[in-house]
Amino acid sequence: MASFFYLLEEEDNHTATLARMLPSWGRPLTGLPAESHFHMSDWHDLPHVVLYRLARHRARLANAAAATCCVIASPMGSRNPTAEARAACRPGIAARLAELGERHCPGRPLVVIGGPDADGSGTALCSGLWGAQRSCEKGLADPIVRVTGNVPGLQSEVAGRGTRGFCRRLVVPYLSHARTPLLAAQQRHQMGPGRKRALRIAYAAASWGHVDADAHGFVAWRKALRNACRALEAHQCQWVWISMSGNGAEKAIQRYADADFCLQPPGDTLPRPGIVDALSVGCVPVLFHPGQQTLWPDHWPSYNESSVLLDWTDGAPRPRVRDHKQYAERARQALQTLLAMPEPELQRLQRGLVAAAPTLIYREPLMGQPAALNGSTTLALEMAPTWMDAVDVLVERLRGVRRVATGDEAAAFARYLEARRAMVEAQRRYEESRPVRSKRRSKAKAR
């Protein structure tokens, strides 16, 4: 593998900190196979994991002279950003980073590793890079390429006033709880003739406490699915509560490892760590919003071969229906469809997810024996891995990035913008078609 990127570790203190300090992988999850390396991780640690791995990647160069791009950490690229980092993210940070990149990598793009989630209103994104006025106006000619967890989606239309999605950017998956691709096919739940899982459907999610999800209408989906699941027999469907902070993760992963299908309705945002968790233990994720299929296009291009889509949007990206009873029959029918799935179709999906899962997982750092970086003994590099993980996929994607986007990057971004504009237009049409309550009725309800 030819080396091609330069990490601005010596030129930026924050990048140096994340590159040299071992990320926190959290506590081991109890009751799960020890050899599978399951951990309770904080999703905010994603930028740290990516930077730490990039610092040890075989494609990293020791100097910038031969680099095709340079990489730096966003000021907000940590779980608990300092006041200094927050202050740095005011309007003007994009210009300052671009100037730093031009100083050390003239004529080449600067790749900024940003927050763990580009969607939602409470993320750790650097506002000056994503939401400030004119931050993304240069489009594909922008010297800054933003990398973040998940694609800017529904909630970013509100939180970023529509600007987030038009930045030149690449995405990586959520930080899942699985660290190795020891899937069910290689664990105690081997797949194949005569080896069936004990549970048909697993569902791990909260159905309350998600403010944005309630506004979007997704809480109604979650409650309807929860009720339909609880109405079935224990071997058919089991629901467990899991909080936004991860409480209940052990039970969720255990259910996923025992189940054929794992329900993944959206919450505050379209992406869920549970989608990656399900794939990592051999459970077919069941999606309910078409936007969930294309969350990680570089890392999960084979979503049709490893997931099931039951589209509940009726053409409206944010349905905003809050009465879960309106979805009761649809939920019942959805679960019956999964219960009746023919065995050959299930096996096809299981083979697909076994192939897809490794590139969505973040391998633990320093696997294998370390090697020197271009004669330097201060940095350890990973040996040639036997499988590509999420960071390896990102590195291969960066290999083709240039100062002005062309080729595959330009085509992919054009497709994304077309889909995003279609989503916004569909929501506009839906909002205009909704019946408007009279002021008299609104005042009466307020009383």
C-alpha cells in the first residue's frame, strides 16, 4: 500500500493529543463472548479513534512533500472539548484551517476529522466549519474536506439551517460496540443448515425521551413497534429498553446475537449505532426510512444484500404523526412479514451481512506487530491487516481526494446533493398538504 497522506501532528497540538493518546474503548460488556471484543463505548470518541488509527496507518507519510492531502483534527474532535476549542469554532475557523493547510500542504486539500454525528442539534460539530454563514459556499472547490460520523440528514436541516449538507464532506459509520469481525458465522451462533437462532426478531430502543424524534414522528413508530413486539410470543420477538447514553447495551447486543432480524427505526436522527451493532453480530437490520440505506455509502454499499427496508415514510421524510395507534396495524403486519420470511431469503441476507460487516467496524489499535514509519522509531504502524475496517475504507476514499473534487468524489457528491434536495422538496410538499387548523380551534385547544 503506497503512502499518500500527511498528518499535521507536529503543526497542531490538538491533532498531536488525539494521535498519541490511546482512545477510551469503554468497559467490556458482560455476558458476551470475551473473544469477540465487545465494549461499551461512548460514541463521542469516534474522532479520537479515527485520528489515533490514522497516526499508525501504513498509508501515512513522514513528511508533507509527497502527500496528496493533509489531515488534521477539528477543534471539536473530542468527547469533552475545552473552552478554547469551542472558542476556536466561531466563524473564521474554516479560513484559518485552510491557511494552515496551504502553509504546510500547498495546493492540496486539508482533511478535517470532525465530530461523531453530522445530524442532530446537540452534536460536537465545529459550528464555524459546518453551520456558519459562507462556511460551505465553495462547494467542490473547497480546500477543506470535512469528515464526520454519518451524513447530514433530517435534523441538520433545522440545526444547520440547511447549510451542513452542502459542505464538501465524507462520512464514516458510528462507533459500534464490536471491535472485531468475529460475526455470528464465526461465533457460538454459527449460520448454516441446521443452525438456527433462538429468536426471530429483536428490538432494542427507547420509546420516550427523544425530543427531536417526537417532533419528526419517529416516536410513534417506535411505540407501535414496541407494542406489536410485546404482543408476540417470546421466541418470536423481544423488546429491551436502551437509553441514549447506552444503558441496556448488554441486553441489546445479547438479543441481537440471538436474533435473525433487528428492528432499527430512526430516533432523533436517521442513523443508529444499533444498525452497525446488528451487522457486527450477524443480525439483519430492518430499516424503516429509505434514508437509512445510504448513511455510509463507502462503508456499506451492499445494503440491499444485508438489510430489509420497510418504508414507513409515505413519501414524507418527517411524517410528524405523533399518535402511535395510527401505526399499530402497520407494525403488526411488518412483524408478520419478518416472521414469514422464507429461509432461503434469510440465508441470502445473512451471507450479505457477514461480507458487509467488517468495513463498518473499528479495529482495535495496534493489532499485530508494530513497524517503523520511514525509519522513525517514534511512531508504530499497523501491519498488513487480514481485513479492511472502517478506517481502512476511509483511507482508500481519501486516496482519490484532490484540491478540487473530480471523478468519483464529484459524482458521489452530486448524487448526494440530488437526493438531499429531493428530500427537502418532499418535506415541503408534505407540509403544504397538511390541514391547517383554524385559529379558533388552536386557541380552544390551548385553553
